[in-house]
Amino acid sequence: MLGEGILKGLAETAKNFAGSYVSKERLTTVQYPEERAEHIEASRVFPFLVYDGPDAFAGMRCVSCQICEKECPPKCIYIEKSKDKKPDYVGKPQNYPVRFDIDISVCMSCQICVEVCPFDAIKMDSVFEMATDNRFGGLLLDREKLLKSNEYYHSIHPTEATEVDGRLAEEKAKVEAKAKAAAEAAAAKAAAEAAAPKTAAPAAAPAAKPDAPKPTGGAE
Amino acid sequence: MTLSAAEFGARQHAGGKALPEGRMVIDPESGGDLLEVSMGPHHPSTHGVFRMDVALDGERIVRLKPVFGYLHRNHEKLGEEHSYLASMPYTDRLDYICSLTNNWAYALAVEKLVGQEVPERAEYLRLIVGELTRMQNHILSVGFLIQDMGASGTPLMYGFREREKILDLFEALTGSRMMCNYMRFGGCRVDATPEWLDGVRKVVAGMPAFADEFERLLCTNEILMARTQGVGVLRPELAVSAGVTGPALRASGVNYDIRKVDRYGIYDRFDFKVPLGEHGDVYDRFMIRLLELRQSIRILEQALKDVPGGPVMDPKAKIRNFRPKPGEAYGRIEAPKGELGFYLISDGTGNPYRYRVRPPSFVNLTVLEDMCLGYSVADVVLILGSIDIVLGEVDR
Ligand code: SF4
Ligand code: SF4
């Protein structure tokens, strides 16, 4: 019969129409901004810089190695390396970025900077409501805007952040154990050379000393 | 602008194109004027920024010239300027509907270049995301085809509803819905959790019901059949000689599927069929996609039964300072739209010396004129939709 196919199709749409009143499965539209879709842990938007502890500057993980700047495909990261150094999370003096800009009008959210960073300093954010009426300054994120705390990182990517913390704590413990061993060796040496107390003490890694008693701290 | 029939007719005859029976041949002697119409570049049904210069005799197409390049982003040259890894996110933007299969083809080419092996689990994940990509591409292309026909909304929205579930899975795994940037040379970037695999199982389990629904909705619809059957016929000889691949080729009855021919990845472990068309018309191309959807479900059902454990990345694979030895490689896969290939020449530095993409939509588009000659303007829109092109890939 001519028109049978059309009727069959109409029956299908009728079913869907009626179904949308009873089955939640069929109501897929999320009424943004009143409603929001559930946050997906892996989702990524633009990168941000992680810092540990309460102070953004002191806890900044980035050591300004500029690997991300070099690997970023559209070249939207601009870093200016500091002349002086500040201690990083294990206490080793490192450079830090005096300027760290990401031009998010160019950034394509590819996550390559995150992958190549050897210091777990840069991670992907999940904030997407970044509309601005200033297409130049408004879309150029500087260091202050980029720095976000480790707690924030935990709140958006809990699994990944815990993993990173574990890795960092492990590394820190390793460095500390090494420093402790070195300190002990130096102390032994100093004791051995007690007869002739000369220049042994100042050379023996003094920076790591205060942290030495707690080898597995770090994971918050 | 009007042009004389004689001018175009003569050109048509000189080209020696044999038109199938039933199509109108313009007689250059008959006189009369032709109307030249520019369709696009912003016509809503042109799937991106694409223009067709058509010459019409009444309603009939006498000549059609595709004009593209509006979306040219210098992809290949950029590939030569960038490191191997940095091109990976750019491949997402070729055929932006199917970023994961683009990743796969590129990763395959580089792996061939350096002789890199891929761990078992990564192969499974690649296959799973690849087939999910094929499913959502076919759902979408059918939806858009029907939309082009004038059924605005309903079938396309049903398609979008299903595709949304797949995109959610992509986001949960890769972090992005469309620009996934997931595969690496020697594996995949992140591992899938058991919950994610359960999510895939759930979506795949719901797919046959959707395929049934879609088929009931569309396949026997009289209007659809009248509009698509016998329209835009692509003869198999022409398809083969023009290098057409993918569903468009198989709809013309040529049995050529790179998953079966090359058996790349782990496709040889699964049992699936290659659906073939008979007439090579728009209806066959539409049906092929629905049938391939079912085959993808079948592959996924088998693959999801036992996904092996283990690493997803070869631990020896390098991310930074990746410098292949001098040489060349061509890696290709059966992307949802056809044969997607990457050709790379390495000169031993960190950037490829030559980086070339063989995009399926671009090659499939070359037969557009031959498919359209003699049909009406309204059919052109359908025929274009049935090839399933994405301009990101055509223009690169
Ligand atoms: S973010 Fe990471 S890769 Fe980039 S400069 Fe800082 S430490 Fe280096
Ligand atoms: S996400 Fe990609 S484009 Fe954006 S800053 Fe990082 S590497 Fe550059």
C-alpha cells in the first residue's frame, strides 16, 4: 500500500513523542545554564599551573624549563625565565617563570604541554565559561590567572591528581633519603675528620635538613 | 550569467562522457540558454564551506564544477614544520566528525615509519574507539542526508541523541568530545577504566534498538525511496578508476574494505561482513551506512567480550625527541568515509620531510559531476549529501 512506509515512520515518531513524557532516556537535552551536565573527570579545556601549599608563588611547581613552550603545536605559551632561583617542592633551588602567558585564543586544548611537562606543573582545567568582550587582553592568561592550587586540581581531576601526588611524594622521599644519606655520610666524615675541623660542614646539602624527619609526607 | 547551450554541450560531448540511460543529453544544436548558478559557499546543505558552479538547462544539470579550498588551513605544510607528535592534535581537525580514526591513521603511518609495535590492549582500545567513531559518523551522515532531503529535524535529532552517548564516552576517555587527540606512536594516551568499558557495553547494547528504530522510520518511506532510488548513480568502473573508497564505493557493489584487505590492527580476529550495494544510487549509499552500523555493533560486541589487560603504551616508545631514521611510510585505514592515508618521508630530523594526507572525502568528491549530470538541482543536494564529505578534510 502506498504510504505504508510513511505511516510506519509516523508511528515511530509518535512513540518517541509519547516516550519523552515517561522515559528519562529520551529526554537528553540539558537546560543550560539552569541545569548543567555532570562534570566528566577527564574533560579538558585550557591549561593552568599548579601550586602546592597556601602560597601561589612559593608553591609554584613550574621551573621554567620551557619544554612546553617548545612543544606546544600552535606556540601559544610565552615564558620568561627568572634570573634568580627559588626552592622547588624538594627544596632544590630552581628557576621560576617571571612571566608565563597562555594565549587561549590560540590554544587548541590539545594537552601536549601537560604530557611533556616533566614537573607535573601544568594541567588541564575544566572551566569553559570564559567569554570576554576583550579579545586580546581578555584571552591572554597571565601567570596570576593561571596559577591554581593543588586542592583545586584535586577537585576537578581527583584520580589523576592523587596519582600525581603519589609520584611527587615518592620522588621527594627519594631525594630526601638521598640527602639524608649524604648528610649522614658527611656527618660521619666530619666526625672522622674531627681532629682537623676544616670545611666539611658547609658543603653537605644543608637545604634538605629541616624536612628530613618526615620521609613520606607531601600527599594532601 | 547566461551561457549558450552550444558551448557547454560541445564541452560535454568532447569530454566523451557516456551518460546512463534515461538521463538527458543536451543537444548543442538545439540552441537555447543555460543558466549558471553558484550553489554555496554558505548554502546550508553543503556540509561546510563548499561551492558548486552548476550550469542548468531548465532543471537539469549540464555541468557541475566543485569549488573548494575555503577551509584550507595549511595542514600538510604545518605537518612538515612541526614535530611528529605536534601533528597529532592537528589530525583531529581534518575530518572533525571522526577525530579518532584520523589519529589512528596517522599513528599507524608513524609506527610503520619507525617499526613501532603496539601493545595488545591499545589495539583493542583503538578498535573500540574506531568503531564507535564509525557508528556515530554513519548515524550523522544519514541524519544529514535526510535533512538535505527536507525532513528537517526528526531523523537528524534522533541521530544526534544517539551520537551524544558516544561523544560522552569519548569525553570520559580522552577528555574531549570531538578533538580527542588520543592515540600516540606506540599505543594510546590514557587507559580506559573498567567503568568506561561498561559504559561502552551499555551504549553498544542499546544500539540495535536504535538501528531498528531508524530503519522503521526511514527505509520504507515512500518519499525517501522516490527521491533516492535511481538518483546519482555511480557506476562501479568509474568509482574504481576515480579512486573512490568507503561506503560510496561499496554501494556501487565493489567489495573493497581496507579492514578486510589490509587487516590492520586486530580486525582479522573478528567476524564481520562487508555490506555491498547493487545500484550505486543514493538509496544504496544510505542503506550501506545503516548496514555498516550493524556490522560495527557486531565487531564491538565481539571486541568487548574480553579486552586484555596490560599497558596501553609501549614503554620503549618516545614522546619527546622523537627522530625516526630516514625513510618513508604510508599508513592507511578504513576511515568511516573511505581510505584515509598518511604518507610520511623522514630525513632523520624531528620533523617529517614530507607529510601528505590522502583524505577520502576529497577523492570521493571528484566524481560529483559525473554523478549529478542529467539530474535536477534538488537531486544535487542529495547526491552531495550521500557522498558524505567533511570540508575540513577536503580542504585541509
Ligand atoms: S610548565 Fe612544565 S614544561 Fe612548562 S616550563 Fe613549567 S616546568 Fe617546564
Ligand atoms: S593545550 Fe596544546 S595548544 Fe594549549 S597550551 Fe597546551 S600544548 Fe599549547
